[in-house]
Amino acid sequence: MIALYGDGGHAVSIGGAVDVSLRVSDATYNSSNAGRYEWCVAIGDNQTRSRIAKKLALEGERFTSIVAPSAVVLSSVPEGTCVLHKAVIEPGCEIGKHSIINSGAVVCHNSKIGDYTHISPGATICGGVTIGDGVWVGAGSTVKEKVRIGDGSVIGAGSVVVSDIGESVMAYGVPCRIIRGLEKVHYGTEHARRDI
Ligand SMILES: CC(C)(COP(=O)(O)OP(=O)(O)OC[C@H]1O[C@@H](n2cnc3c(N)ncnc32)[C@H](O)[C@@H]1OP(=O)(O)O)[C@@H](O)C(=O)NCCC(=O)NCCS
């Protein structure tokens, strides 16, 4: 039985892709049912998704991956990650935990996507790209082959990323340029911290 944590737009998208037995929010999560469901944190914001995944892990909850029936997935998708409508993941990719490959996004061969990363609708990640943890690639962006994007960075919608982008920066445009720095966030694993 699949349970979703989240009541915003991303939860609506996932709910249209697979059968869901339970939906909760901060106000309605009940830890006395722990272990009964397999969870996906259905929240688009990477930091919030990470915080909730860690909270659920501490309660002893298990996570599931979610793959929409219309998606084409030729690499493995780990726990907590969801792949939405008509997304494509080609062979040879490594996809991180609790990430989102959103509707219509394409992740080409041999690319690496970190944990808690969000590839927004319609983005194209060309072959051999490396994207870190907690990265947000905006809708319709293209990341050129073999480019690397560091942990915690945000790539604005419609960008064309032609060269490496470091950690914890906001960047956008065609070609994509760094606009400003962002506060560093440590993602770690969902079992790593008890201070949440
Ligand atoms: C990059 C982004 C995070 C910046 O957000 P923000 O800090 O709130 O930025 P603002 O909207 O205040 O815009 C600030 C300036 O940047 C420009 N800008 C913002 N995003 C841009 C983008 N993607 N490409 C080009 N210019 C952009 C704005 O035009 C504005 O320019 P101005 O100062 O000359 O008027 C946001 O615009 C974005 O692209 N988000 C991704 C949305 C998305 O893909 N959603 C998918 C959800 S599933």
C-alpha cells in the first residue's frame, strides 16, 4: 500500500499516476501506523522533501519508488524517487534516492542524478551528465552532455547549461550563467541526523 506525504501540486501529479491508499500532511501524519505503508514524500521542494524523508525514516517508515505507467525507465529507480508521466530514463544512469524525474523529462544514458534532486517537467539531461544532491533543474532546461552541476544548485526554467555549474548557486539563462550564491544545505542520508 502506497502512502503519499504532501498535499500540494506534486502530490496531485503523483496521485494521477499510481493508486494511492493514504495521503497525509504535517497535520495528519500519525506515527502510530508506522510500518503499515510504503511512503513517497510527494513534495517538490528538495529541502522540505529531505526533512520529511528523514522524519519518516526516524519513525521506522519504509519508502517506495513510484514510476508512472507512461514513463520509460531503463535504469533502476531507488526508494523514495518518483518518475512521472512520459519521463524517460535511458540505460546506464544512476538515479539518487528521494528524487523527482518529473513529467516529460529525459535523462539520457550514463547520467548521474543525486539524492533529493528535482528534474522538472520537460527538462533534458544529455548523456554522461553528473548532477549532485538537492539540485533543482527548472522546467524545459537542457543540460549538455558531460556537464556537472554541484550539490544544492538551482538551474532556472528554460536554461541551456553548456558548462559546469558549481555547488549552491542559482544559475539561469541561455547559455546558463551563475546569478548568485545560495546557502549551503547538507542533504546526507535520511538516517544520518536526529536533530530534526
Ligand atoms: C530561477 C528561479 C528559481 C528564480 O526565482 P526568483 O529568485 O524568485 O526570481 P524572480 O522571479 O524574482 O526573478 C528575478 C530576475 O531573474 C529573471 N529570471 C528568473 N528566472 C529566470 C529564468 N529561468 N531565466 C531567465 N531569467 C530569469 C527575472 O526575469 C527577473 O529579472 P529582472 O530582475 O530583470 O526583472 C525561477 O525563476 C525559476 O526559473 N524557477 C523554476 C520554475 C520551474 O521550473 N518550476 C517547475 C515546477 S515542477
